[in-house]
Amino acid sequence: MAWDFSTEPEFQQQLDWMRDFVREEIWPIETVFEDLGQDGFERAIAPLKEQVKERGLWAAHLPPDLGGQGFGQVKLGLMHEISGSSMFAPSVFGNQAPDSGNSEVLAMAGTEDQKEQYLYPLLAGDLRSAFSMTEPENAGSDPTLLQTTAELQGDEWVINGHKWFSSNASVADFLIVMAVTDPEAHKYQRASMLLVPVDTPGVTIVRDIPTMEHPYEHFGRIGGHSEILYEDVRVPKDALLGARGAGFLIAQQRLGPGRIHHCMRWLGVSRRAFDMLCERSLTRYSHGSLLSEKQTVQNWIADSAAQMQAARLMTLHAAWKMDTEGASAARQEIALIKFYGASVMHDVVDRALQIHGSLGYSTDLPLEAMYRFARAARLYDGPDEVHRQSVARQILRGYEAPADGVPSEHVPTRREAARERFADLLEAVTAND
Ligand SMILES: Cc1cc2nc3c(=O)[nH]c(=O)nc-3n(C[C@H](O)[C@H](O)[C@H](O)COP(=O)(O)OP(=O)(O)OC[C@H]3O[C@@H](n4cnc5c(N)ncnc54)[C@H](O)[C@@H]3O)c2cc1C
């Protein structure tokens, strides 16, 4: 009977070390990030990355032959729960989005040359990557509508298109571009992935789009979301990542781990906000009592704890299923936690912000930034509605409509059948009356 909720003691020691390390070494960087700028930030985290490597926790999501630790998704989930508390910590641990998902694609679909050129330097932290799929003109939630094209001309692919929200593209060294290579093929076999160095002629990073998370326009900073023009971009034939026409297949395999990594990080955000909620309730006094003594606040604490526990177990369960049965088998579990986890993070952060009143709304606390971050989670890697739809469809496959249209639990119909079945007994009981 294997049904175990405990963590191995040796790994628990690593997690304990991580918790202190993230809080003491990485949280302080958040407060001076604007002053440091991108270069200063890289210098600040360089010695921290070395400590993580010495500790054997670097790039934990990949197998040892690719320079990772081969921990699998469950251990990674427990790690991300801690590193997710700060948007900078995943970079220090070598598994920040989108590089973690992109390295999994390279590991899975890349040729040995592509691994040499892109994967190993990515894992070493010497290169950065971006995933360039969404286009402003088409619904990103339905990637069969993609319009960017890659045409094979002689020994080169020629890429033309317009993308946006390619996260980290303005600090990336290379892009994984999703483009239509076979317009006449089946709608799920039209697109392929291509590896494009950012400095290839014809690639223009137009801007980092100001967003709810970063309302003021900056260029070339980690966490930016770029708009990109691809105009007659020429890359060699062997820039194709995976098989021609396999773009959707690979995207599904990439997005599975990528989504679960996000969900794991959200546990860390929720926990940090929850701690702030509880702490504030014990100090703020209003209308004759501490906020912790108000039933509404107690409900917030209890509801948040319940939701976080549910999200944590769902996330770890999805991770466990990925480890034991593979990403495809865990599709439903991943879709479930993608939309549920996003809503839990939003609710917990919202309550923590509310209890702090105007202080919560101010930038004197990280809550308003967490709130803006949380809102995006309901959109990226597929909006809530698409994941709900996918979960509902998968669940409904296990049901069929009753032939006569009568609900199978219809009591009068069941009673009639039961009366026939127990006719003798019912008759005897009636005769005894
Ligand atoms: C912070 C952030 C980072 C991102 N990073 C990347 C990245 O690195 N690379 C990349 O390629 N893209 C990235 N994206 C883009 C993201 O993947 C898309 O925004 C997402 O797929 C939705 O596409 P869309 O914005 O075109 O919305 P649309 O597809 O236009 O959808 C708009 C809305 O329509 C509704 N809707 C859509 N389909 C359905 C349905 N079936 N049923 C009911 N309602 C529906 C939903 O409410 C949805 O929110 C990022 C986005 C954000 C916000």
C-alpha cells in the first residue's frame, strides 16, 4: 500500500536549507532590484547560483546526463514551493520560466548538436531563452490559428510573422519560434518549432509590452514580455526543433511540465501572502479587538488554509502522476491544478491585501505586486476557460446519456424496478400488517 505523504529526511534537510537561503539571500534582492538593473542583478545572484550548485540543487528538473539532478516533478514541486515565494529565486536555482520548460523541450526533441549549442549553455546559466508562440492578431488560446510562417527555401527556413508576449525575449539569446511550415496539413500538424538566435537579421524585438505587472515601459529586463517582428528571418534547415509538423505535439509536452512548474511556484506566493495575512491579524486593532478575533478574518485564514492545502495536494498529485505515468497521462490533473491553483493564489493574495488596508495597496508591501502577478496566472499557458473546458470534456468521456433520456437516479423509475425485484418481500410485509 504505497500512499505516502512524507518527505525523505535527507531531502527535507535540503528543503530546510533552501527555505532559509531564499528568505535570507534572495528576498532582500527584491527591494533593490530597480536600483541594481539587469547587470547588477546578474552580478548579485552569481555567487548565490554557485552555492545552489555546491548544494546539488541546480537545474533539478532535468536528468543527470543533462547536467540536472534528476529529482523528478514531486521533489521539484517541493523545491518550487519555496523558490516560488520570490520571482527571483527560480533564476538562482536554474529553473526559471521560460528556460525550465524550454530546456525540457531541447532535452526531449533536440539533436545532439542543438543540445551542445543551446541546451547545455542554457542549463549552465550562460544562455537565456524565450518561447515565441502567441500572436496579437489571433486567439492565443487556439494555436491552430497561428499565422507566422516558416518556408523552406533551399537549405534555409525563411520566417515571417508577428508575435507578442514572448516572455524574457528582450534578455534572451535564442528564441523557440512556433511557425506554420505545412499549411495544407491537418490542423494539428501544420506547425513546427524552430531555434532562432535573437541576433539573426530580420528579428526585431519591438518592445517589452507594459503590463499590469510592469506598467511602465522598460526594455531588456528579466520578466519582460516582448513584441517581436520576424521579417524574412533566415535560419539553416537544421534549426528545426523536433520533427517537421510536430510543433503542437512538442508544445503539449512542453506546456505540461511548464504549467505544473507555475502551479508549484504559486504555492510559494500563496504561502508568503498567507503568512502576511496571519501576522497582520495579530497586530492590527480595530472596533474593540484584534483583527484575528473577527470572525470574517478567521474565515479568511481557515478558507485560505483549506484552499492552499487542496492546491498543494493537487499539485503534488499531478507531479507524482507525471513522474510515474508521464506528462500525457497527467493532462487532466495538470489542467485541473492550472485553473484551480491560479484562483487559490488570487484569493489568498487578495485577502492578505485586504487585511492590510491601504498599506496592502501600497508598494510598501509586496502584496500589490503579488496581486498583479496573480492576475496573469489566469491567462498564460492557457486561460482558465480553456482548461475548464478540457477537464470537462475529459470527464464527460466517462459518461453516456441514458438511452431513454430518464436520469439513471430517477427515484420513481428506480422504485418501480425495486418493487418488481422485491415483490415477494413487499407482499409478505403487507400481509403481516
Ligand atoms: C504574463 C504573460 C506571459 C506570457 N508568456 C508567453 C510566452 O512566453 N510565450 C507565448 O507564446 N505566449 C505567452 N503569453 C501569451 C498567453 O499564452 C496568451 O495570452 C494566452 O494563450 C491567451 O491568448 P490570447 O491572449 O490571445 O487570448 P484569446 O485567445 O484571445 O482569449 C481571450 C479570452 O477568451 C476566452 N476564451 C478563449 N477560448 C475560450 C474557450 N474555449 N471557452 C471559453 N472562453 C474562451 C477566455 O476568457 C480568454 O481569456 C503570455 C501571457 C501573459 C499574460
